[in-house]
Amino acid sequence: MTGIGCHTMAAFVRPEEALLPGHMGGEGANWIGLAPYTGTKHIFQNMGDGTYYHSGLLAIRAAVASGVNITYKILYNDAVAMTGGQPVDGPLSVAEIAHQVRHEGVKAVVLVSDQPETHIGNPALPRDVRVEHRDGLDAVQRELREIEGCTVLLYEQTCAAEAPPANAAHFPNPPKRLFISKAVCEGCVGDCSAQSTCVSLMPVETEFGTKRRIDQSSCNKDYSCLNGFCPSFITVHGAEPRKPATARLDQELFLELRSPQRPAFSDGTFNVIIAGIGGTGVITVAAILVMAAHIERLAASSFDMTGLAQKNGAVFSHVRIANSADRLHAAKLGQGEADALLAFDLVGAVGRRGARAAHHGAYPRVGQQ
């Protein structure tokens, strides 16, 4: 079962294998009620470290008290990764989690990590906590599901979205890069994607059909795509991609730009919905609009819906601008309330949340931009 966090996406990709979560702090509670009435003997319950610190420990306590067969897979990535990579709101470490759950009465705790050597022999860990490499995850899971009662699998690894080359000052940046040979790649969308589920594996059109390449700007150097059975990968050691020359913009390019026509506030308000995906600047533009309104001595509000922004998910910002604050009501725009729709991503714009918020008069404004 999934939980509140990025791992909920597993239910979207493989709904037959993963169930949607309940509320935060109730992870596994539905299994406590369901277990006596099903032939399934055991389940795995995902939980992030942020959720664990917030209220997830209460769910583990309830599972221990109930006696059901369940393994909590606690992902320790040291970040609230789904909504922006904020640090966990409080002091927390792998060793502290291990001690807490052992004192709650779980039957066994196993720690898997991409760097097990940093934990083996750590005196801060409970003595009965075994440390394994993440490559042994499947074997560890098969072992824990045979143990009656509540068990915990601690998975420690930095969030992939928080460790790209751009963050090399805070995360290791190995001098090794992977490339895919277009001459060898067969475009099968096979093991490289299955092993890594990585968004840096991008399609590239060739005369022989769609093949694959690695987007070096977003690659976080996890190298798990290399585990696939494919001869098209090329490993380059001790090299980094060339940085393109910085372009210089001549200010004369902007001289012919006309000042935009300022819309009239017929009823005292002007509403804008901005639709895009993570990284397209939706929230930034919304903040600029609100600040511009503030500078013009207008009243404004914004409502940002980030969701799975860091995983190429949809992002929406609802902006209200008014002549006076008493004209501002709910920050979120209702159906047909938007006077303008800014489409930073066409799929997001024509989706249910974007299109329904814009009334019929908003679309000509979009088409004229």
C-alpha cells in the first residue's frame, strides 16, 4: 500500500499492485481492519520519513498492537521531496528511527542503503538491525514477509530529485556519465526504463524510429539504468559535458515590443489561472503578478497547487487581482471564473482543472498571445 508522498505514484503506474493511501498517520490502519477477512497473509506499507516524523509512528504503534502481519517500508531521504525538497521538520536520523520502532515492539528491523558501508558498525544503530545493500531489497522483502507481526524495512537513499548535478555542492558528483548509442539502441523502451523508472531517459526521433537518449542536464547519476540488459550504453569516465557559450541579448530587441493592453476590471476583479508542469515557472509568474498588483496599489491573492510538481506533475496557480481587498473572496478560482488562462503546458491547460476554470471569453486572449 502506498502512503502520503511520491510513492503514491506507484498506484497510478501499477494499480493492480499498489493501493491508494489513507490519511497521513493512518498508514496500514485499513489493513488492520481488512486482514481478518482476506486470504492475503501479509502486506507492505510505504511511508516517507517526513510522514513518519509527522504522525506515522502512531500508525506503526497501532499495527504492533493489533498483531497484523505488515512490513513498513520507511524511506529515509532526508527531504520532504514531493512538494519541493524541504528538510524534514525536526531532528531525525536512520538510527533514531530504528531505535524508536524497536522500542515500539516491531519484530525485526532491516536497513538497506546505496551506501551500506556508512552504516555497518555504526554504534548508534541498535545491535540487532542488519544492514544490506539496496540491491538485496527483494531478498530482504521476501524474508520480512514471512515474519509474523509488524516489521520495518528502512530504505536509506538521497531523493533522486534532490541530487542532480546542479546540487553538486551538497551531494556527491561522481566523474562518470552514461550515454546511449543511437546506432545500437533499438528503441524497445525496455530494461533501462524498467530498472530506473527515470525521467532522464528521453525519446529521440531517428530515421529508424524512436530511440532513447539520456538528458544530461537532469541526470542525477544514479546509474540504475545501466542495470538493464542493453548493449547500447556507453560509460565515459572523467569527463563532463561542454557548457554552451552564454548568449548576449541586445537591448534593441525589446524596443519594438508594445506595452500590453491593461484589462478593465468590469466587476472590480480580474482572475487568472496559470497551468503548467513542474519547472515551467507557474508559481514564479504568479508571484510576479501578485507583486506587480501590490506595486500598483491593487489587492491580489494567489493559490498554488503544486502536487507532484517535482515529478513532472501538473502545477496550477490561481490569481485574483481586484481594485480593493473587499472584492477578494476564495483564493481558488471556481468553474468559469478565470478571465485569462496562461498555458505553460498545453496538456495541463486543457485538463479538467485548467479548462473548467476558464470561461469562454478567456480563450481568445490566450490565442492572441
